[in-house]
Amino acid sequence: MPARVDASARSLIEEHGTRAVLVAVERLNQSIDERDIHSRDFWAQVVHAIHEHQPLKQRVSGRSRQANPRPT
């Protein structure tokens, strides 16, 4: 993985914690909307890197219960 991608992923994780992937996906979607292929590819790699740095269990445990309520 390119150093710039890894550095961006780590920076987003440090700044946003478990919401880092949501921030990166928002930027990915924006680059898609703007038809910016280079940015799209970069942000897709950042999203992937965040998933590698944050295991699924960590991302799920960071959600609030109200944001994802369980049926009763």
C-alpha cells in the first residue's frame, strides 16, 4: 500500500476514530460525483486501508445502540 494512502488512513483514524471509514467513504462518493478518477482511486484505497487498520469488531463496537437498535 502506498505510504500516502496509509498515512491518510491513519490520520483519519486518529482524528475520527471509528467514524474514519465514514469520512473516507464520503470523500470517495464526492470524488465519484465529480468524476475525479484519480481522487476516486485514492479514496477507495484509503477506505480499504482503514478497514485493514480497524477490525470489524472495533468498528461495530464503536456504534451507539440507538444508531443501530435491535428488535425487541
